[in-house]
Amino acid sequence: MKRHCLAMAVSVLALAAAPSTALAGGGGLLGGLVQQTQTATNSNETNQTANSTATSEQTNVNAPVSILSWGANDGNVNQSNNANTSSSAQNNNGTEQGNSQSQQGSAGGSGGDKGGSKVEQSQTGENSNTTNQTAESSATNKQTNINAPISILSENSNNGNVNQSNKGNTSSSAQNNNSTEQSNHQNQKGSASGKGSGGDKGKHSHKPCPSKDGSGGGSDGPGGPGGNSGDRGAGSQVDQTQTAGNSNETNQTATSSASNEQSNVNAPESSHSKGANGGKVSQSNGGDTSSSAQNNNTTEQGNWQNQEGSAGGKGDHGRHHGSSKGGQEVDQSQTGDNSNTTNQTAESTATNQQENVNAPYSKGGKDSKGGDGGCASHSDKDGRGGGVDQSNEASTHSSAQNNNGTEQGNWQNQEGSAS
């Protein structure tokens, strides 16, 4: 089972420029103003499950019965099983998430006592991804050969050679492959120029007329105080903020099992059957059993952030000097965050079982395989009673593997000038 999931989002905001239309000394007006905001979010969840099962069962049975039958069932018996059994479960997933954001803002002109031009830029980029993968594979092979002739009062029966063999190749594989790439590219360029002008000096109160005696005082008292001096307007200002976050979680489980069972059974029975079951017996098993469980994961996360800000011009006093609200200002802020969690589990089991059984039984049959009269063995007497060859050969492999590669990086650059 294969499943490929791709998620990618790109958000781009182009140039925004708003030249100021305010006039100097405009009674508290702000100069040119640019406000830019960008928000981009990518969210992805992938769930994959793969199950695979392969089963092979092979059985050969030879069970002739002879009663009062001279020389019956004397042919050779050849039994063989050959099986290739394989099972594979696999999940493949690739996810790419990206946000590309660009802002360019320029504000110019002069404002009143609330300041010169102002540029405000804000960018937020976020990528979130969750991947769950489960792969289960099982392969089973069973091979059986049975030779169980029965002879009763049947002279020279069941004397053929018996050849039994099993050969099985059994393999099981469970694999999860995942690749995740997350990135945020953010760029901000802002410039603000111009100046902010202060207010005018306040007006004096009217001086009272002099008294008749010319003292200058009069009933109205001394002249009133002069007005306040004009405040100095704030200069140009650039505010830039960038926030980028990548979050990824990967859960992988791979389980694989391979089992091989092989058996050969030769169990002839003879009762009062002279010269029975005298053939040669050859039994062999060959098995190649392998199991593999593997998880492969690669995660790449990166944030690229660049800020360039410049503020120029000045904040002027009004026609009369007063307090100052400050010069030019550039505020820059960058935040980059990468979070990654990877959980991997791999389990693999390979089992091989092989068995050869030769169990002849004879009773009261002279020269039959197994003895004379059920007592002492005379397997080779008068050329009766063949040899017995039994062999097993097995190659069994099991492998469980987790591979993970994670790369995380934040690239941040700030350039600011205030004059």
C-alpha cells in the first residue's frame, strides 16, 4: 500500500506604498502611513496503514493398506514440496510545506506633532504536520510429507524407496518511508522619510491698559503670561515583526513476522508381513526464512528571515522651541521556532522449524523392516531393510531497523538605519 501526500502553500504579498499627503505643521497630523500584515498557515495530517499476509500450506500423504496381498505397494514413493512465500507491507509519504512572504513599504512626507511617516509590517508563517504510519507483514509456510503404509499378512509389500523433501523460501517485509520538508521565507523592506513638525507657541494674553497714574498696573493686575512653546514632532518610524514556526510529529510502527515449518514423517506398519518395508528412506528439509521491519524518516525544517528598515528625516520644533518627542526610530523583531517529534518502532521475527521422523513398526514379519517377530531387528537380513538418510538445512534472518534524519535551521538577518 502506498500513499503519497503533498501539501504546499505559498503566500506572497507584493509592494504596498502610500505616500503621505499631510502638510507640514498640519495641526497634529501624521505623515505618510503604511500598514502591512501577512499571515500564512499550512496544516497537514497523514495516516497510513498497510497490512499484508502470505500463507502457504503444502501436504503430501501416502498411506496405502495391504491385507493378504503379496508384493503389494512396492513402488517408490517420492514426495516433495517447494514453496516461495513472500509478504510485503509498505507506506511511502512525502510532505512539503512552505510559506514565502515578502513586504515592501515606503512612506514619505511630513506630518504634524504626531510624527513623521510611519511603516508597520507584520509577517506570520506557520507549518504543522502530523504523520502516522503502520505497516504489518506476515508470511507463513507449512510443508508436510507423510508416508504411512500398512501391510497385514502381505509378504514383500511396501518395499519401494521413500524420498521426501521440502524446500521453502519465506520472506516478510514491513517498511515505512516518510519525508517532511517545512520552510518559511520571510522578507521585509520598509523605509520612512520626512519629518514631524511641532506646534506653534501659544498666544500671549492681552496686556491691561495702564492706570491713570501710569503705573502700568491698574485694577486688572499684571499682564498675563505668554503661551507655551511648540513641542518638537516625532521623527519617522519603521516597525517590523516576523514570526515563523514549524511543527512536525512522525509516528512509525513496522512489524514483520516470517515462519517456516517443515516435517517429513515415514511410519510404515507391518504385521506378519515377511520382507515388508525394505526400501531406502531419504528425508530432507531446506528452508530460507527472512523477516525485515524498517522505518525511514527524514525531516527538514528551516526559517529564513530578513529585515531591512530605514528611517530618515527629523522631527522639527514649532516656531518656538519646546519639548522634544524624539528622533528617528527603527524597531525590528524576529522569532523562529522549529519543533519535531519522531517515534519509531520496528519489530521483526523469523522462525524456522524442521522435523524428520522415521518410525517403522513391524510385528511377526521375518525380514520386514523393524525386526523379526517384533523382537530383534534384522533390517538388513537377506538384503531387506534399506538405509535411512535425514537432513535439514535452514537459513533464518531477522532484521529490525529505524533510520531517522532531522535538520533544523533558522536564518535571520536584520539591517536597520536611523538618521
